[in-house]
Amino acid sequence: MPLTTTGGVRLGAHRPRLATGRPTSTTALIGKILLLGAINALGVFGLLTAFAVGDWGVFGFVALATVAADYVYFSKRIEAGKYLLPGLLFLLVFQVYIVFHTVTAAFTNVGDGHNLDKPRALEHLLAISEKRVPDSPLYQIVVVTGSDGTLELLATDPQGAVTLNGEPVTKGVTRDSTGKATAVDGYRTLQLRDLTTRQEEVFDLRVPLGAQGALRTQDGVTGFLARPTLRHDAAADTLTDVASGKVYRASSSGYYVASDGTNLTPGWTENVGFGNFARVLTDTRLRGPFVSVFIWTFVFAALSVVFNFAIGLLLALALNKPGMKGRNIYRSLLVLPYAVPSFLSALVWTGMLNQTFGFVNQTLLGGADVPWLNDPWLAKGSVLLVNLWLGFPYMFLVCTGALQAIPSELNEAAKIDGASAWQHFRRITLPLLLVSTAPLLIAAFAFNFNNFTVIYFVTGGGPNLPEAPITLGSTDLLISMVYKLAFGGAGREWGFASAMSAMIFVIVAAISAFGLRRTRSLEETYS
């Protein structure tokens, strides 16, 4: 029997149900199926693409990732996996794979002139050595394209026979009044404007014709027979110049090299072992500039952390007074440099420090001609100044938060004991502050060790070092040196740059491990 109140109202009857706002199980299931359907569709697309190019590593990864997503998100037992799987996959793709690929490349000579494997490099060498056979007949050429967009040659020989990519064609051919084949069923004939747009592809077209050589064209209108001037001896792995008789032998450098030292390009990717790592220390032309850049990288990273932490801590202490008027406004203004994208701030500072038209010289210094970015020492001071502007707001925020975590009882006890402001800061505030900020200082050092943005946008690494065999400057860090090796010079040495990247990784990892060990000792001392 339901209970009633004194007014006769029944308790428990028609109890209202609270709306939780959560979707019903059916809605959630439909949403999950749609989302996983999209993921599986993307996975199938990735599998087909990897299969088409023959990349079995990517094929296996995409297959495992798709199966894992289906299993984790349809299972009711793996709750933690639903949150961890996306981050784990992104970690594997954007971190582990990149590190693996970089380390793998570090043991090869991959770079300009060494982008192909050996069979493809040999095929390319034979193709580019082809010359027109003397007194060979001319073919009337029409460039056509199939449904897949691939260019092919529709050729009419002097006897009127028509071939499409070397295969005879008798049906579906359209000829003009001279007997030249101008079109074929199932293919689109390229007009002059199309030939102009795709002229490089047209010039690279090559139709093998067996012992006769290959059919080539230089204008998309007429074709000719061409044969290679190099002869390959597979048993001896040599290439011989038919005209001069010079013999080029395959070498461990990834080139076919003649006895006089000349080589044929392109070469091929070759495993060089630890050669790239040894080159950093043994190449006498590179050793001096490398040591200079190496020392400056350490100095830049260390001074950046010290200056940023000192200014950030000083400002945090100055504004760490509860009764201070406008404190929140001051804090907001100090964080503004952190809110602006770093590359924009760096570009603004570059303009302000311009020797001729910059705001610093023209306005602040009354028309002075100070070479802020053109003198080696002033350029180093300039990048430290810009990095201070970019970095102190972060340290200000970190120190402000850390100061709030220091128990007020310790401050009161220090005052009662008669400690001076300096003693209070040195004996209490700073040690406790370092316990909580030391890991962040280590991370800041690692970040500034690889602070490519400031160097690239402010000085570009300059001013240049004249004695360096590659384009290096006085303010280049190791990371910007790696960038110039990989992408900045006339000869891009990706294998050597990868070796230096691996070295940077080991250096930063070792410094971080040492710093974290010291942090533990601080925690044990002041815990």
C-alpha cells in the first residue's frame, strides 16, 4: 500500500524521470556503426592504394589498425582501449615511423643523384644515353591518352603501318589524306595546347622496339629510332660507352665510375653503414663549422632557458601580491607575446632589427647603422633577444602557477624566523620552485636545442661562415644545419642529414635523462 501525506498525496506515485540528455542505446549503436563504417572505408582505400604501389609495410599497418579499431570499439570489455587507440595510432604514424625512417635513411647515401634503386637507375642511364640511329626513318607521331590518363604514341611508319605503343593496330584507326593515323578508337588525341602543357611527359615517352631500339619523339609530331650509347654487361656489372670505349664499373659509392674518376648520374641508393656518422668527425672541411654550430647550439639553448626563466620568475614574483591593484590586467598583458604565432613575431622582429629601415635603428637609436643581423655576435644577441620575447610569457605562467603551490605557512615561518627577502627566496622559494618546474626547464632546453623557427625567420642562420663547405651561418643551430643539408643546398644529402638528426636525438635524450635524474634528487631532498 503506497504511503500518503497528511494531505492525502500519494508518495511514490507518478515519480518524474530526470532527463539525462544521453542518447539511447539504439542511437549510440547507429552512430558507432556509421563512424566505424567510415573508418573501414578509409582503411579499404588505404589497403588498395598500398597494394597498388606494392608497399607491404603500409598495407600491413593499415590492415592491423582497421581490425584493431573494429575489435576495440565493438568490444564491451576494453574500455581503456577506446581512449588509448587513437593516440597510439597517431604516435606510431607521426613519431615511431618518422624516427624509424630517419634512422634507416641515416645508414644510406639517399639524396640528390641517389633516389632510385639500382635496377631503376640502370634503366634510366640506358634511357638517357639513347641517341637517334643515323639514317633511320622518321615516323609520323600522334600522342594519345587512354582512360587512365597515360600518354601513348600512335605511330605511322614510312610504309603506312600503324602501331600503338609498339603494337600493330588495324581497326578503329582514323587517317588523314596523307595516310597518317590521327586517332584511334578508345583514345583521345592530344591537341597542341595539351602537348605544350605536358611536354616533359611527351619528351620522356619511350616505346621499346626490340633489337631496333626505341621509338622516341622530341616534338610530339615526328618520331625516330634511338639506341643507347651505353652497353651493359650484367656479368661484370659494367657500362661501356660504345663510342669511346670507356668502361664504368659499379662502385660502393652508388655510382658507375670510370678509371679516371668520372661517374654516371643518376646513381642509386646504397647502404653506407656508419659512413654518414663518421663523416661528421672525419671530414676536415666540415669538422670546424660543425664544432662551431654544435657549441653555439648548446649556448643558445642554455642561455634561452636561463634568460626566459629568470625574466619569467622575476615578473611572477613581482605580481605575486594578493593586494596588488590591476594584477590580472598586468598578467594578461604579459601573456600577449605568447598568444601571437611565433613565426609572425619573429618576422616582425626581423623588420624592426633591419640595419637600414628598422624601427630599432631609425627610431630608438636616432638613425644609427647597427648591423643587428649582419654581424656574427650581434646576430647571436638578436636571436637570443627575440627568443626571450617569445619565451618569457611561458615561464611567467609556469612560475606563477608554481608560486601558488608553495604553502603559505612556509612564508610565514620564514618571516617569524627573521629571514631576509633574499634568504627567503634562496632557501625556500627557489628550491621548491625548481622541484615543480625542473621537468619543464628540461623540456624547454630540448625545445630550444631544436628551435628552428627563430633561427630560420630572424637570421636564416646568417651571417654566413665563409670557411664552411656548405651554406652555414654564425647563428645556425644543428637543426637548421640539418635542414640546409636536406633541403637548402644545391646537392640535397638526405642520408647525411638523417644521420645528424639521429645524433641530435641521442644528444637531447641523454641531456633530458640526466636532467630528470637530477630532478628526482631535488624531489627527494625537498619532499
